[in-house]
Amino acid sequence: MFGLFGKKPKLVKSEEEKRAAEMPVNKKVQFEPMAPAELEKELDADIRSVLKLSPVNYYATKDRYLLCTLYFEEDYSEVYMRFELRRDDLPSGKTKVYKIDRVLLRDILRKFGQNISFGD
């Protein structure tokens, strides 16, 4: 009986998850819903396949959407992203954390009408 109330196993975080959590800036955007496992398969084959996803308006599709959280340094020197399927604003599965370059970050944000410049 006491085994039911024992300690929970510690979740092991990947290096990417640890680094993403340390990033000073994050931005969240929403896409049409898709199963995280299917999305991971596509991203593993080609990370730029994220650009094929259709953006959605959070307020119009609150019941089900794919939340993309982008973590990055202020100078965009290091960028990470993670997707999470949300149903009624509650998490319902997520992908692993992916390291991406700043050009892909810029291209993702452009789909939402946001433009960033690198100051190069």
C-alpha cells in the first residue's frame, strides 16, 4: 500500500532540453494540430519541414492546436524549438527539443508576420 505513495522517478532531460531552459528569450506560436510522433518523424527527416505547417490563430482554435515554443539567445546565436500538442489548453504530447539555426527561426516567425533582423 505504501508503494503507491513512493517517490516519483526523476525525468532525465536531454542536453537540448537543459540548454533550452537556460535561454533568456522564448516565443510561442501556434500551428494546425498534428500528432507529435508524426511531426517528429518529419522533422528528423528534414528540419525545414516545419515551414510546411499552417499557422493558426490561437483565439480561433483554442480547443486543439500545436504549440511551438522557440527558445533563443538575444543575439540569436543559439536557438531551440519544441512542439506540444494542446487540447483545451492542456498538454497532450510533445516532441523532443530541436536545435535550429537563426535563419530557420526567422523563416518560422515570418509565417506569423514577425520579422527579425540579425544586425549583420
